[in-house]
Amino acid sequence: KNQVEQSPQSLIILEGKNCTLQCNYTVSPFSNLRWYKQDTGRGPVSLTIMTFSENTKSNGRYTATLDADTKQSSLHITASQLSDSASYICVVSDYRGSTLGRLYFGRGTQLTVWP
Amino acid sequence: DVKVTQSSRYLVKRTGEKVFLECVQDMDHENMFWYRQDPGLGLRLIYFSYDVKMKEKGDIPEGYSVSREKKERFSLILESASTNQTSMYLCASTGWDLNSPLHFGNGTRLTVT
């Protein structure tokens, strides 16, 4: 069964600290893995998309890693800011040739950054 | 920037009412989606459309229908609203590039009383 599991479910850190969020998946065949940030009351916004051949991808203070062999990804946030408080959602797309893959959503990690 | 606009941020409807949720995107995307998001469950796909007048059921289509008469507009219809349809509804769009992101609207929080 294709699934995406995220950990931890929630996390509290102090402003300025780093943190790492985890995503494990069983989706096969694999096409790409995405990380989204969802602020309270808003729709998710894309942070990164990684394909099979990409091990790491950065977007400002956000760095995502992908290990396609172990089917694990992480999202590392450096020097956290209050505005990083949000839910972070891991999404994996399966491969369906030339058509769009089906997306499998994790349940998200709720990050709270305290001053 | 891609903009996906959902017509209402908050809606309160009564049980049995017919409810229309509207979504418009401005990037000429072929693919549009409706999701619902509930605490602890993540996003679940209701319906999607890959072209005008085309639609496909997602994982939880029961109690919903959709309409796509124009490329930029995708409507979600609750034929007879029920309390278990109280949720956050998110519309999204994307093109045909397999590695392009979904662009989401800011959601409609629907309460059915």
C-alpha cells in the first residue's frame, strides 16, 4: 500500500535554532517528492520538488534531502524564524509515464517557533 | 505568479442545502483538483479534471460532483450538504510538467449545521 509517513507530528523550537523534519514513504514506482509549507488558514505552498536523481535541494533556509534507496526524505530548517511556524507536508508522486502521477500526502508536521 | 482563487473563505450552510464552491486559476493550467483537509487526516482528493468537461473521481467522491465548463474554472458541488462534509476545501491547479508543483488556493472553510 502506498503511504507517506511524517515525523514528528509536532515540534516546538526556539527562534534561531535548526530543526529537521522526516518523511518516509512506500510509494512505488516513484516519480518525485515534494515539500509544502502551509500557514494557518492558508493553502499549501511548494518549497521543493526532488526527482529520483536529486539528493538535495535548497530553497533559502530550507534544505530537503532524498534517499531513494531507503525511501526517506528530510527537510532541514536553518536559523528558524517565527514565520516558519506552519505545517510542513511531504507529498510523493507515483510514476505513470507521460500522465500526471497520483499524489500521496503525509499528514504533516506542525512546527511552532517560539521567541 | 500563479493565482488560484477560491470564491469564499468561509461558508455556513444548513443540512440538505445545495452548495457550490468555486475556483478560478489564471495560469492556463489544464489540470485542476479539489481536496478536503481534516485535522489528523491530511489532504484527500475528491475530484480532479484534466481538461474542460473532463472529470475523474478521486478517493472520496461520494456526496460531491464537479463542473468544468471553462478551462480556468472548476466548481465543486455538494448536492445535499451533510454535517460530515464540514471541512476545509482546497482547490489546486497544475500544468502537464510532471515535476511542476501544485498551486493551491487559500481554501474555503465550510460548516454545515
